[in-house]
Amino acid sequence: MKRRIVPPLCIAIVASVIAIQTARTPGPARSPGEGARPAKATSIPCPDATRALLDGLDVGQDLGGYRVTYVRCTKPEVIEVELDKGGTSLLLIVAEPGAVPHASPKQTAKHALFYNRRGPQDGPPTGGEIFELLGLLAKRVEAAEQR
């Protein structure tokens, strides 16, 4: 009788330990004000109107001394622009109001702009640089909105 109970009991104990360890594993650290996009956002084809919000900004081009490394849409009304400068990465996001469930640090007449720092909170870019980049992107969005 003991031999019939031991194997299932061992399996149950091992499964419990794995479940507990998985639940205890912390997710990636986030800085305050971040989180405008999920960690593994899926990409969809950008509608022409959404892509036009960048006013021609594309991969390989420069925005405020940062190089654009990718542009993608995660929803038809949300476009992301990843920037890089010397290994420092920053994600800027343009979305229709309400498309991202967070308060935006910058707005245009018709869109909200967000950022997601890709490194430590106290690392580059500085808060001032981030808001300068958001301002540069907002100018492009505003120009597109007026067309």
C-alpha cells in the first residue's frame, strides 16, 4: 500500500514547489510613469493614417540625437517608436485618447504621447531629455493632425 501512495505524493509535492517558485518570481522592474505598453506587445500592420502621425519619421532617421530603431503599431490607434543612442533605448508611444490606460505626460489636440524607459530610472536619458523627445515627436504629430 505504501508503494502506491509514495509516487503520486512525490509528484504532488514537486508540482507544488514549482507552482510556488513560479508565483514568487518577480516580473521586470518598472520605473514610475512607465508601463504604457505590455512587456511583449504584438505588432500589427500600421494603418496609413496612424503611420502618417509620425510625419515621415522612419527607421534609421534621427529624432533629437537618437536613432529610430523600429516603428510599429500594437493596435490600429497606437504606434510605437523605439529610439537608441549609444546603447540607451527609449520607447515613445502615440495613441488616440483612451487607447492606453495611463495618464500621458504629453498631449496634442487629438493624441496622447507616452514613453517607456528601457533602463534604470536614474540612468539615461534624463527626464528633461525624455520630455524634449516627446516634444519633438508631438510637433510631428501636430503637423500631421493639421493635414
